[in-house]
Amino acid sequence: MQFINAQITAGVWQGDLVGAGSKQPDLHVTHLGQTLDQVTCTRDAKQDVWRVAIPIPSALISDGVQTFVINDDCGSTIGSFAIICGEPLTDDLRAEITLLRSELDLLQKAFRQHCADS
């Protein structure tokens, strides 16, 4: 299962779920351990997709990066979306880039060591 054509419009995340079959999927959406209610799935048999709509509570929208995770009934993650906004965004992105750079440097060092040992 995977989502296509995902977008946020008027505070509602919408996406088309493909590969779910004809049985309505049991989806669970979480944000920081809190489960969101009101997830709706509507079957479009013509296009063989499930139209999923997830209203985003306004109380969960705040500065920084807010990530929402979509799981199936088995607990497997089948999708996610993030909302990024506010003043702290610059600091968040700089911190993420710094972390990615340090991880890349570590991988380069390990790869060079592996090549030298081989």
C-alpha cells in the first residue's frame, strides 16, 4: 500500500491509497503519540483507490516541524506528512543539515577505512 496524489487543502490532508484491495483499510494517524480521530476512507472503484482524508486539528499546528504518521491495522507505517512553519524553522533546518553533514562525514570515513582495509 502507498499514497499518491497527497495534498493538504483547508486543513485536511488528502491522499489516494493504492494497493489496499476492496476491503476498507483500518488506518491510524498519530502525532507525538497522540492518535487523531476522524480519519475517513472512501472507495473509488473506478480508479481502484481509497480516498483518505485526515482533518488536522488546529491545536497541533505550531512552530517547527510537526510530523504525522499513518499506520495500518498491523502497525506498519504506510505514510507520513509534515507541516513546517514558524520562526524556529530556520534553526530546525540548520540543525538537521548539521546532523546530516556529520552523518555523511562519518559514512565517508567508514567507507574510506573499508576501502583501505580491502
